[in-house]
Amino acid sequence: MDVRVSYKIFQLVSNINRNAVGFYRERIAGIAEKYGAKLENGNFKVTEDKRDGFFSEMRDLENVDVEIPDIKFSLEELGAVKLSVSDIAALKDFIVEE
């Protein structure tokens, strides 16, 4: 794989991990702590009386948009890269046809 394409993929994945994944993990943990009782294994259990609030906040979280980096790949750049159909599907929003 071309080093420039590798670097762009690295930038995309690290930005998504840092921004989107980190954001959602932090919010989910906060909601779990707010509505759940911590179990011995570290997980949380939401009791019946708190489920409505828990699911309401989780639905609200699903509707939050996070900013994804504006990194695009041309078909030409990806031409030499061996990608499966699932790889292409995962990257489809980042591929531009020239």
C-alpha cells in the first residue's frame, strides 16, 4: 500500500477513535453511572424504575452528531490497494469519484 494512502487511513481512523468513539464511550459511561448500579465485574445494571430515564438519554445520545474528518480518497489512490467489498463499504463515505 502506498505510504500516502496508509497515512490518510491512519489519520482517519485515529481521528474517529479520538473524537467519535471517545465521545460516545464517555457519554455512555456517564449515563450508566447515573442510572445503573455497579456490579462486582465492573458492569452496570439498570433497575426497572430507572430504565425509562436510561433509555431516553441513550436515544438522545444516538441523535448526537459528531464531526468526522474531511479526508477523502480518490479511486485512483485506492487502485493499487487490495480492498474487500466490506472494506469499500466501510470507506464509501470517504471515496470520491473523479
